[in-house]
Amino acid sequence: MSHSIRKSRNVSADPAREGKWAYRLFLLYLVSFFLHLPARLPILGSIRFEVILVALISYQIIVSKKPDGSKLDAASKYLIAILAYSFITLPFVEWPGSVISSGFMEFIKGAIFYFFTVNLIITEKRLKVLILVFLFCNLFRVLEPLYLHITEGYLGSQTYLGVGEFAGRLSGAPSDVVNPNGLAFIIATIIPFFHYLLVSANRKKTLCYLLLAPVLVYAMVLTLSRSGALAIGIIASGIWLKSKHKITLALIGIVGLGVIYANLSDVQRDRYLSIVSSDARQSASAEGRLEGWTTDFRVAMNRPLLGHGLGTSREANWNVAGKDQISHILWAEVWQEIGLIGLIIFVLYVKTIIQNFITAGRLVKEKLTSDDFLYRTVQAMQVWLLMNLLFSFASFGLKSYEWYFFGGLSVALYRLTVQRVEGERSIEISASKAVGFQRRPRIRRIRKRV
């Protein structure tokens, strides 16, 4: 054990007390961020409630920093490198004013999720509460617009079908800023967690999941999100690959698909068939998405090495290709904004997240039982990661919270898994030593008798 670790343990014997108030404020920030409390309560917006929370959390983390806190993990170094690189290259990018006015701030808003999670989620109890708050908030974001749809016919968005026809698409509630694909992403994000944390935990939780799953799938169908449908397929495949009951799950999946397809409207059926069929009415929009990929990468090649500047993807697409939207491919977005060098740094960051989940998964399989919370959480996060890698080809994300929040969770989960495994190993060693100590006198007595 290193000197720095011994020193940090002496500073705080009880990890649950470290950053206690910062952790509570972080939970409050999550609730405010996901439920858009400043939009619901204007007074919170007028006093910049979330800015105050971030300032208080950051201050408490800094003042309670442990002696070994200067040692950053690899993923933290990559995020800091992206920020430093964006600052150093400021004089050489296309639109430095946009980087200063919005790019830096938007990136920091996303990255704080990583640093807050890494610094504050240091016990299993905190991890459990954090995931509970995250799931509750995002479930609410799905159920609220769905309730409005059932009671008032609310959809919130629409898509063009051709010849002057439009079809409604379910998006976030009026107070929530999320489009149909974003709502589909929320649904795809929470499904793996509900599956692994509720199924078989006990009968009540399993029943809750069985009632909740069809509701989430119904909301997904209403979004008309093709990338969301593919995400559900990836999630189902990941769960199936990890399961020991493959035949049962396959039969449930086939029956479920049949029931869903039979209840789709003509527009919904055509929309989802356009994923695989060029004869569907909406296949043109699917082909347009593929053509958009070519355009996005062409824009990136306009300034391939250093990029156009952090936060300027939409500006670059408009000025170079005449397309007034941010790139809907994460990797193209990163390349457009911070160039090939920045893309490499970001890929290394994602690689670190993947390694954390893989290593944690190997440890829980070797040392923990399948009903353990850490075991189930690792399984859920691995499936989420698989799904999000798919979604990265259909959505932006350099300045969004997802990769940073779950990146922080990958570090926290890996750390807690190692602590648990090492703790159980120490108990086993202590127990074996105790058994050995008890056996020695018996051996001596036997020898003496002989």
C-alpha cells in the first residue's frame, strides 16, 4: 500500500462523510437538470439556481480535497486535455468567438457530470441513491409526455411524410427540451437498468418491471425513432447474450415483436420498415440520413486537423454545406469541432470507459454473485454502453451529459468493485489464517502423544 493511500485513510476514516453535503447538492442538481426545474419554477431560473449549485458543489469538492487528490485518473486527463487543446488552438480555429461565447461553457456543463461523479460517488450507498435518482427523473421525463398524449393527444413534434403530409412524433413534455430521438434515447438508457435491477430482485420488483416495460416500449413506438428501435434491438441482443435463459428470452422476444407489429398504425409500420426496406414510404428520409453522414464528414474535412472550434458544429455545417443543424454523428461532430487531434483524444477517453466496464465486469463475474447490486449494475452499464455506441452514429454528444456522466460512473463502479473484491479477499485471508492458527495446537498435541 502506497504512502499516499495510507495518508488519505488517516485523513478520513469514514468515507461516507467525505463530501457529504456536496453529494447531496449533486443529487439536487441532477433533479433540477433532468426535470428542468428552472423552466417549471421561473424563480429558480431568475436566480440561476443550477449555476449556484455547481459553484457550491465545486467549492466543497475543492476544500475537502484529499491529499492524494492531485492524482488524476486517465479519463480525467483526457477531458482536461480536450479543454486545454481547445484553448491552445483558439487562435487557429475558424470561429474563435463562438468557442469563447458558448463552446467552452457548453463543454464544461457536460464535463462536470464526470468530475462530480468521480469525486462524490465513493460508496455503494451513494451509487445506489444516485442511480435511483437518475432513473426516477428520466422515467418521469418519459411518463409525463406519455400521460399528456393519452389525456390530451399531445405529441410535441412531427415528421414529414411527403406530398404535404405530416405524422406526429412524441417528444418531451412542454417544459422539457428533448426531441423525439432524444426521448427515445432516454427510454433506451433506462430500460437496461430497470431490467437488471428489478427482474428477480423480488416478486414485487419483477412485477413492476413487467408492467413498466410495455409502457416504455409504447412510448418508444410513439417517438417514431428508427435509431431508438435499433437501440432497443441492441439492448435486447445484449441482454440475450448475457442471459442463461436464451431460449425463453428468444420466445418472449418473438411473441413481443409479433404483438407490437400487429398493433402498429400504418404510418408507424411504414416508418420502422424503412430501416430495412427501400420500398417503404419513409425510406427516403432514412437514405437522407446516410447522405447526411457524407455531408458531415465532408464538413469535417474542411478543417481536418484542428477543426472549426469547440461548439461550432452547427455553424460549420451551415457555412460549408448549407445545413442548419449540428452533426447527428458524434464522431463527425467531434471531428468538425476539435479536429483529428481532438477526435483521437476523445476516442482514448471512450476507450478508457470501455476498459473500466470490461474490467469491472470480469471482477464481478469472478467474485460476486448474480444477485449482488454491483454485479447487476455492471451488467446494465455494459448493455447501455453497447447501445450508446450505436446511438453515437445517430446523435451528437460532445457537449451532452451522457458520455461524461456514465464515464464518471465507469470510474466509480470500477473503484467500488475493486474495493469490494479486495475487501472480501482480505476477509478470506484473515479467515484462513485464523483457521491455520487454530489447527497448529492440535498438530502439536498429536505429535506429543505419538
